[in-house]
Amino acid sequence: MKACLLVILIGLVAAFVGIVPLLKRRADRYMLFSVFLFYFLMPSVVYHIKLPGINEWFTGPVVTLVLVLPLVIAQGKGYKKCIFPMLLTAIGIGFFIAFMGHFLVN
């Protein structure tokens, strides 16, 4: 139970951090909501995936970057100025999720 609450808390922090660059670039509310929901659910995905041959610290950034690609492609046509910040944010939040999961959840 404690691990589930920690994953939810990490997801909330990651989601709020994930939408900050998009708020600065004035993305619309649908884009903000989709990115918020994506980063909110990402810790539960990262903690249940074990990639062979990849260190635990790099699982978060790899999984987050790969799973954000469809979102970037779908939203990229109308928001070309948001593509690069979304990719950088995905890597940073992936490291954050892996770091917090290593020290708090495990």
C-alpha cells in the first residue's frame, strides 16, 4: 500500500514538472492534459518494466522517451515549438522517476 501511494505521489510531482515547459510555450489545455496524464501514469509503467541489459537507472529515461514519441508525433504538427522541450523533459523526468523509485519504492 505504501509503495502504491509513493508511486502516485511521484506521478503527481512528475506530471506537474512535465507541464511547466509547455505552460511557458502556451500550449492548449488538451496538450497540457495529455502530457499531465502521461507523466502521472509513467511511474507505474516504469516500475513494472524490467529491461534486460539496461541498468535500473536508465530504465526510466529509456521507457519514458520511447513512450512519449507517439505523443510528440501526434501533437507535433500543431506545436513544433513544443517538440524539443517535451523530449528533453521526458529524459529528465525519466531520470527523476528512476531515482525516486530506487530510493523510495524499492
